[in-house]
Amino acid sequence: MNFFPVVDPGVRSATECYDLAGELAELADELGYEHVQTVEHYFTPYGGYCPDPVTLLTALAARTRRVRIVTGAVIPAFTHPVKLAGKLAMLDHLSHGRLDVGFGRGFLPTEFAAFDVPMDESRARFAEGVEACRRLWTTENLEWKGQFHSFGPVTLLPRPYQRPHPPIFVASATSAESCAAAGRAGHHLQVVPSVTTTEQLRGMLDAYRQAWAEAGHPPGGYRVQIKYTCYLSERHGEALARAEHWERSYVAHMARAVAPLAAGGGADYPGYETFAEKAAGYDFQRSLAANKVLAGDCHAVRDQITAIRADLGTDLDMSLQFSPGGLGRDEAVTAMRLFADHVMPAFPRARARSAV
């Protein structure tokens, strides 16, 4: 289950969002879902209710026992690595080793401006932040001299619950190069199909798998999380109507959040400057036909997932958003139960998860 609060405060309060996330996380634990995850964003209705995913995930960890707890993703550019590595190590202990750590570059100009971080440093800050956290988790008396941070020698406490460290994921929106770099480094991957073409996404996944294999990592040892919104109902038309309404809301909020990129603030983010233009021409039926959103009755959603697996591979973990926008609590609970009872059994897990 993926929790990404794209909602206006006038539609749903922060307290209501967090309470709903807690209830749905408990349900995910009960029904056999693999993980719950959330994002890091600031200021706008596009995820701004979650400026600190570690705080929310700590609360979800306390309410669950089995389901894994995932950052999807934290942004190293906005936090000193000693602080970030320490917070995540604490969460690894509080969840008794259920933490997966997704790291992302960030891409919203207003966020970089608020932290006084140039966007053209985002790639380098991301790479340094991920490696600094990994080294802090695994190295005693670490002395770090990087481009952006220098510290040490220090030994982080607590050491992570999982050894040598929690599984590391890299979030990539559109870049095959970033996916390949993650594969070479032996990191897992998080992708979002809504912001790419199917051909582009296929190329990203192929680049990742090839780089993983060429680097000599264990065959099949990687994990790929692919994120979808999911609108599921016993009545097909009802699910489609909800999906069209809330997907249009999501696209509109995303377009407003990324609008500053159109002013030239994202030279290192090719294609992002056209998001507003794409949003203006958004076609729900085309998005549904391309399987960028899952919607309908159980039979329809099963068919969509079958098509996705045939197109992109059977080695993907789907991370599903059942409570997008201001969708009602009862509708989200019903969708989660329907998916667990009537969709999930059609796709049995085929392989064990790697430790790191």
C-alpha cells in the first residue's frame, strides 16, 4: 500500500489523512499486503501533508507487526546524512527490521528553494547522501569528506537492526541512466508509470536489469516497486467514475507543483518542463487503456495486472494507492479487501526477497 496525500486541506485535514493511513496500514497488515510506504514533499497539496515520512512510518510501524515499512522516498539533499542515517536506523529498530529505505533526488523547485539547495546539485547531493548513509550504517569510526558534507570520525548509534543495513531503493521517475546506476550499485528500484510512456518505462527497467546482471549481483536478487493508484469496486462503472474524478485532481495538483520547472529551473530534469502541458491535455480513458491507473471491478483489474506483467515483467512488486485524494474511507477499505480476496490470489509470489 502506498500513501501519497494529494489533497487540498479543505477536502481532508492532516489529522484525517494520518488517521486513515493508520487504519489502512493495520488492514494491509491483516490482509497480507507486502508493504506500506509514503513520500517526502512540502508546502503544496501535492504530498505536502508528509514533510517527514519517517515520523508517519514510525506511527505505522507501531500499529503493525508483519508488513514492511518503506520510504518512497526520502530526499538526502534536504537532510544532513548523519541526521538522516540516524533517524532511519532508529525506525529500523522500532519496526524490528521491517524497514526498506527508498531515496529520491527530489524535483520540485519550491522545495529546493526553501532549503537553499541549487537544483543543479540534486544529482550529486543524492549520490553523496545515499553513500554517506550506507557508510554510516556499516562503518565504525567513519571519516567522511564529501563535496557537500564533511564529518568524523564518528560511529553511528544505533547501528541498524538489519545487517549490514536496511535494503536500499532508488526512486527514478524518467531516467534510464539513473536506473542503470542503481543496478550497478546493487540497489533496488522504485518507479512511477504515470509520468512515463510504456516504451520509456520498459527501457528504464531493461537498463536496470542489465546493469544489475553486468555488475555481477545475484540473479533475481533485485526488487522493483512500481506504483499505481487503484480504484476497485464490485461495480465496474462506479470504480471508473471515481477514478476519473480523482485522477484528474491528482494531475492538476501535480501540474501546479511542477509549474516552476517550465521557467527553466530544471535543466537536469528533461521532460519535466512539459508536465503542465501534458496535464492540460490529460485523457483519462487513454491513461486507463495504457494501464497507468488501475480501475474497475476485480476482473478488469486482474486483466490490467496480467497485461502489465506481460509487458514489463513478472519481477515487479506493485505498490498501490487505495486512498487517493479525498476518496472516502469506506471506498478505500472495500477496495483493499476486494483486491486481497479476488485479485491478489491470481498472482502468487514467485521468489524470496533478498536481504539487502
